Amino acid sequence: MAYTDSTFSNPITKVGRVVYNVALDLDHAAYRGRKPKGRMAPVDFCNTTVTPDHLTIQPHELCLEQDPNIFKRGLSRSVNDTEILLLSSLNGLKTQDKNIKPNDHGRTRCNVRCTLRFGGVAATRSIYNPDHRIANDAIFVSQFGGLCTIMNTGDAEIKAGNWVVWDLPQREGEGEKMCGLHSKQMVITRPYDDKLQGIAGFKAKMAKDNNFKEYVNKAFDDATDDDSRAVALNDIQNHLVETRSRIIGRAMTHAKTHETFDLLLGRYCC
């Protein structure tokens, strides 16, 4: 399932490159392959097929820190006190059932995203072997700053100059067929329009984003008095802020779905 050298171009320059030693999240990797139990539920549109190859982290893949509330970590599991534990695929992703809102995919995705955190772009490989769960062997390098090359894994076209956010899939199959292992589902990349701020931006987003429009209408339909309307407004504001918080950098080149592009990593958005 490894990428070929021809799949990715080299970044424009490696000036300002910021990398850290991180590790494949062995606990969450093992949990991804189990059936959900108790108060856990599968996440909408995330592929439920899970094998060690799906959980192996390859260079150029976006990585995420997993929900810290699923496991109580002990000091014994950590190589050092600054270790960052990551996974790069969405296969087998589960969440607490309180985050699932039936028939409201937009709010569900927002709730689940709040349990995850961007963990950079993998610069080296980390192979997941369920029979060889040794923390030191799970260490790899992830890039958090500078220029890198990644793939546009979402349905939307990304243009040079666009801010880019990470996301979860909006439909079945989004983020798949991006590498040799077609059923591996990648973290989704999408363009972010920084002009959609304030009242004018809010109206524009309502006009062009049907998922957001459904989210807003549902929030106000559920409101029955002034207090609940205030809660709805706060909920909508948090939704907008949450989207902005997922900016991972700025695109330097253009890419359609399945195409690679150069990304200046970092939240350079004021």
C-alpha cells in the first residue's frame, strides 16, 4: 500500500520545516478493530473495515490525535512525557453515543471533530503490528510547520491560496481510494473561505453550504423561547469557531480530488 515516488512531488522548499518525534497510537489502533460496546458508536460515513494495513501510517498522510476520554492512560505507556499519539486513517473510528445526533450528520460531525486534534503530516512510516505492541517501535516523525506535499482527499477542489482545514467524511466513500489500499479512508482535506465571517459571511455561508443551513435551521427550530434562542446562537457561533480552529495551513498549489498539492503548514489566519 506504499505510495510511489511519482505520486508526490517534492515541496517547493524545506525552509522553516518543523518536525517532532511522535508515535502511532497503539491503544486506539487496537480499539479500532473491535466492535463498539457500551456507550460507544461508529461514526457516520467512516469505513468499518479495519486491518493492520489500514492503521499503518504512511508518509504524507494527515494524522489526528484520538479522543483522550476513551482510555485512561498510565505513565507506563509513555516513552516520555511529551509523546504525541496519532493515527492517520478513519477506519473503525468510534465515538461516545452522546456525540451521535440521529438524522443530523452536520452536528454529529461537529461533535466528533471536537474530540479529535490535528497531529501534523507524517514524514516517515510507522507500521502497525498487533502482535508487536512495543511503544519505541511505533515512533515516527510528523511535520507541523513549513512546506509539505499532501493529497486532496475531499470532494472539493482546493485552489492555490485557499486556507485548508481537516475534516470528517460527508458521505460514504469520501477519502477512500487515495492509495494502493483502496479501502483505507484518509482524513479529509477541504478549502476554507476566510471571507465567510460576520453577518455578510454568515449569509453567504447559508446560501452556499446546505449542511450548514440545515444545522442553523435545526438549531432555531428546536428553540422555543428567548433563552433557548440564545443557546442556539451560541451553538452556531461555536460551530463557526470550530471550523476556523481546524485550519492546518495554506495551499500553495491547485489540486482536485486525488491530486497532490503543496501546503504551507501552520495556522496563519488572524
